[in-house]
Amino acid sequence: MNHFPSSEYVRDLENILAYHRYLHWAKYEFLSVPWLLLTAVTVLAIAIWVKLVDKKNIIELLLFGSWIAIACVSLDEFGYEYRLWRYKYHAISQFPHILWVHFVILPIIYMLIYQYFPKWNSFIKALVILSAILALLGEPLLVRLDIYELLHWKYIYSFPIYILVGVTLKALILWLKNFSSQ
């Protein structure tokens, strides 16, 4: 007797989950106060970025921001899949991520730090401050607003990750710039 589910069985469960996720989103999440708040903050972040972005370096900034988004979504997918945390509000029903934060807000914040703190020393200091704000104020605020739920995670675990992501991706961008100029 085979105790492992077939791919068809898993697909059927995924279809059922997708259907129920949509019903829940449509009834409880879409246009709720937290959903509207996250949407408003996202629009505000975009407006601030458009006003402050250095248009001469927009390609480099967008590359950095895109990599930040990829890193955020990848790390979030890992944590979500392994039940370290979950989100109670979704921009779109079929995405388990908090898209507002991972695709827009965090990349914009990181891009502005990259732009305004070009030297490594000041960049790292800015990342440490950002990491403290995100891990010790931002994440608890999302929990308090009932948007984010920690299952097997502590806020302090996020602190070094925010720093590591920024440092790693800045180093990669600088390496690529050096490589392309040779």
C-alpha cells in the first residue's frame, strides 16, 4: 500500500485550497481596513520613490530593487512554506505573500538607502538602523494590526537577514559594475 499522495491528489487539494483562499479573500480581506491601509502605504511609497529617485541611476537602482524583491519573496516563500509565519491579508487572493511589502515597500526603502548611502560604511549603518526598525518595530506593528502572524519565528531572527540581504546584493551590483567596465 502506497502512503504517499499522488500528484493528482496533491493537485486536487491545491485546487480546493485555491478556491477557499479566494472565497476567504473576497469576503474578509479585500477592501478591509488592513487591506486598504497596506494599499495606501504602497501607493504613498511609490509616490515618494518617484519624487526622490535619482533618475540618472534609475537602471542600477531598479536592478538592485528587483533583486531585493526577489530575495524578499524567496525568503518569505521559505518561511511561509515551512510555517514559520503567515499573513492574514493578501493583495491578491492567490498569492500567499504580503505583496505590498515584498514587491514594493521593501525594495523602495532599500533602493533609497542604496541611493543616499553610496559608501559602504554609511550603507551598513543605514542597514543596521533599517533592520532594527523593520524587525523590532515594523514586524511587531504588523502583528498588532493582525496582518502578520508569527508561528515559529521571533522578530530578532529577521534583524540579521535584513542586513545580509542588503549587503549581499549591493556587493553583487558593485561586482557587476566592475565586471562590465573591464
